[in-house]
Amino acid sequence: MQPYIYLARLDRPIGIWLLLLPAWWSIVLASGGVMAMNARDWKVFALFALGAVVMRAAGCVVNDIWDRKLDQRVERTALRPLAAGDVKIWQALVFLVVLLFIGLWVLVQMNIVTILLGILSVPLIAIYPLMKRITWWPQAFLGLVFNFGALMGWSAITATVQIPALILYAAAILWTLGYDTVYAHQDKEDDALVGIKSTALKFAEHSTRWVHGFYTGSWVLIAVALIMVQGVWASLFLLPAAGYAAWQLRHWQSDDAASALAVFQSSRNYGLLILLACAL
């Protein structure tokens, strides 16, 4: 089972958190805060957790099928199961089908609006790995795909997609642009050699300024969403997240791969602080 655990990145749960947290923001905020959540809301909360595990795994399988040849040429990814030959293509495809069936089972527990949004996201997941070959902004496309949970979480509670959900979706896209640009700085030398595009390469020495802008824009939009739903006072609960983001970025060294990985992994804590603000 170990190659499949690695293929699904279950040994690296940070991706599950980053996929799940925008959905949990929406679920909790649409429910009116954690104290207002009923049994149905908590069921949705739990189903989205399961959905995040299996769909993040499915996305990793799709990504590794597309990128198996490129992964062999990048030091950090050369030992991934498909690149290293530990899992064959047909085995990965069977595994992907199993994951998608579990994801489908989770999805059909939802209302029709959420089901349609989930179906809409699948083609985007399939083509995302191509983006790094054709655009310098694959992180933006990842944001569009990875944060559908912000829309689906809201619709799972309300059966509609309202303006606060759209604002949370935009905020999560900016957040993804920030943390995934940081992440891409680990591989920028290898990416440049093999022809992979990224915002890390596009922004180069200006990356710090751009990432600060993405985080600031994301925080402001989240504050707007909270104010629309709960009132101006609710934005005070976001101050710890702002302080944590400032601490993250102050310690990020764009030319240090270890620093990039540490700051990227700490993004979970920022997302949890946002969730706490929505819950309160």
C-alpha cells in the first residue's frame, strides 16, 4: 500500500488542509457560526473533510500521470511512485477511479446546486497539470480549481451561491496565489531547466512584494465577507490571522528551499485562524 499512500500524498496532509479550509470557512460562516450549527450542518462539515481527502488524492494522481516524465527530471519529485516506476499507469488509473467513486458518493449526499458545482470542478482538475506548460500563472489556475470548496460549502448549507461565498472564493484564490508562489520557490532552478512555468519564476526577485500583496488582498476580502454576514465587529476576530501572516512572510527567505517549505506548511495555521474567526 505504501506506493499508493505516497501517490495520494497521504504522508503530506498539508494539501488536504489547504483544500478543505476554504470549504470549512464557508460552511461555518453560512451556518451563522459554530454555535448555530445543527446536526445537518455538522454532517456536511464532516463529509467535506472526507471529500477533501479523496479529491486531493485524486488530483495528485492526475497530476502525477501528466507529469511523470517531468518529475523524473526534478530532484524533489524524482522518487514519486509513477516517476520512479513503483506504480504503473494502469494501476494509477484504477486507483483514480476508486477515489472518484468515493468522491461521487460524498457529492451525492449534497443538494443539487452543490452537486452541479462539484461536477463543474472535475474538468478543471483534469487540465490543471497542463497549465504549468502554457502559462506563467499556473498558481492562479490552481486557485480557481482548489478553492471550489468555498462555493460548494456555502451552497451545501444554503442551496444557493451568495455574494459572501463569491468573496470568500476570490479571497481563497489570492491566498493560493500567495502560498503556492512561496512553494514554487523550492523548485525554481529545476523548473527553469525543464521548461516548467510558475509565478516564482515570473516574479523572480519581486516575489516577496507580490506574495505580500496576495495575502493582504485575501485578508481584506475575508474581512469583507465576515462583515457582510456578521457585522463590522466580526472583523476583529481576523486580527490574529493578520499577525500570523505577517510573521510568516517576515521569516520567508525566497532563495532558501527549506524556508519556502516551512512557510508553505505553516499556511495551515493561517487557514485555521481564519476558520476560528468564522466560527466565532
